[in-house]
Amino acid sequence: MTQAFDLTILMPCLNEAETLAACIEKAKLGLQQAGVHGEILVADNGSKDNSVLIAEQFGARVVRVKKKGYGNALRGGIQAAFGKWILMGDADESYDFSETDRFVKKFQEGFELIMGCRLPIGGGKILPGAMPFSHRWIGNPLFSRMARHMFAAPIHDIYCGLRGFTRELYDRLDLQCEGMEFATEMIIKASLHGARITEIPITLHPDGRRTQAPHLRTIRDGWRTLRFFLVFSPRWLFLAPGIVLALLGLAGYAIALPGLKIGGVTFDAHTLLFSSLAILMGYQSVLFAVYAKTFAINEGLLPKDPRVDRFFKMIYLERGLAIGALAFLAGLSLLGAAVLQWKSVHFGRLDYAVTMRWVIPGATLTALGFQTVLASFFVSILGMKHRS
């Protein structure tokens, strides 16, 4: 029978023998000051040094996580945790676990995710040598701002490893990432699910390890964060660029169809061609936004969205097929008109500046109609699970 605790202080560990003991001692002090029934849990991810022995000697419980990766270590530790609240932090002495009581107070106030904030913009403090220049002034502020803008995440330090969360929230989020993206996934999903989130200003101390380099890799981890942001936001990855491209294409048509001349520049058939390309690319991107959003909701990667429900009520299979068929027939009609023009000159040479005003829109409408018919069937298939 497992013992229930109010709080589990969880430390992922990979060869942290130099600093682990000091972190455990601070965690003990933090539990004492918080006045809660808690445990200290070390999730060892295959250490080759004496980390496991040190953890056990200093009174921490150890769970061995064989599958490599920061996210896997944390997931294994969380799975083994007995606390209803979990406070996680790195075991390299960069975080002060003696301040556990500040997180416990926020738990008691009903918050589900309590983020530490090391950056001054959120009231935090970074001691000299504790964070590289590029992380402090470029990467972290940039990605934190993107998280606030793209996902309405109320945080200023997206990479902070010291954070607390409830067991109930963790189970609800169904986190999937195995590497460094695990921490980012937690923030994004918590924001999308409407969790109660708050920040606590903390102090970041220099890494206490001397014999091994930090596990972070600036370029690799930065790209993985950006990739994760885009994958979890069909709106910014597909929808917004698609709408911009389509609007640019329509603007090009408005200028080129009447053959306007602006500032000595004549907009003619070549402009129509480029505008059609923009419309086709934009429409394809918008369709991918619909596909990705529906799939992500069905698979539990994103929470349900009432806008998607309204979409399926407004655009169903038969209506999509009708719209696609009309566009397809309209395009064929324009192409047919171009063939008649060719016939009128006995299939000889044409005035392409005139003919292409029929051919390009005709080809574009035909392609859009065909895409719409196929997309209607595909979206209907995706929507079956969504509507069930």
C-alpha cells in the first residue's frame, strides 16, 4: 500500500553526484518550512556516478527510469510520485528548494500550475554566471513572448525548470513529449485547457557542477521549442499564412483583371498568374489548418474548440461538395470560353494578353473546386470522431 503525501519534490537526475546532496538537504528544509507531509523523489535516468547511492544516503526515494530523455525522466518520476502536488526542479543547485513553502502557499490558494520566473521582467533574479547571455536576453524572452501571444500563457520564463503542478492537472494534460519539450508542452497544454496558472519570482544560481557540462544545447533546444510551438498551433502554422496568401492573391486579381496601370507599371496576365499561385497556396494552407486542428482535437493533443464545432455545423459534406462542384464547373466554363476563342481564329495564334484572362482564372477555379471536393470528403472523415 502506497503512502499518500501532500507534496512530492521531484528531481530528475543524470550524473548529479556533485550537487545532489545539497539539493536534497535544501528540499528537506523546504518541506519543514512549508509544514506539509511530503517526500523527496529522485528520478534517475541512468547515472554512471554515485548519484543513486547519494540520494538514498540522504533520505530521498529513488525511482530508476530506463528510457532516456528529460521528459521521460520526469514522466517516470511523476508516475511514481505519492504527492497530490508535485514540485519539480533540476538537481544541479541552480534552484533553491528551501523556498518550497512559497509554492505550497500557491497550491493552497487553488493554483494548478505554479511557474518559477528567473527573469527580471517577472520579478526574478539571475546571479552572475547562472545563465548564458543568449538565453537570458534572446531565446528565453523571445519564446516566452511567443507563448503569451500564441497560447495566452500567463508566463514570462517558459524555460524555468522549477515549477509546481497538481497531480490532477498532470493526468488531465496527457503529456507526450520525451525530451526537453516536456516542460514547454506542460505550459502550452495547461494554458489551452484553461488551468489556473501563476508565477513566482525566484533566483537562479550558477550550476554547481564542475566536472560535466550542462545538458542544454542552445541551437538544438531552441529549434525543438519553435517546432513544438508551430506543431501545437495550426492557426499560426497554417491558417494565418494561408489567409495572408489568399488575400494577396485576391488583391492581385482586383488589380490585374481590369489591367490597371499604377505608377507606370502595367498589371496584366503575368500578375494574374502569380496571384493564382498565391490563392492556391493560401487555400491549401487553410485546408491544412482545418485538417491539423481536427486531428489534434481527436487525438487529445489539443482541447476541444467551440469554433471547430461551429465549423462542422456550417460546413458539412454535402455543402462542401456543392461549393466545390460549382467552382469546378465555373472554372471549366471559363476554360471552355478560351477554347471557343481559339476556335474563332481557326486554332491559330491568340492574343495571349486577352486569352490568359480566361485561362488563368478558369484553371484556378477548376483546381480550387477539385481541392474543395476532395477536402470535403477528407474533413468529413476526420469529423466523424469529432462528432461522435
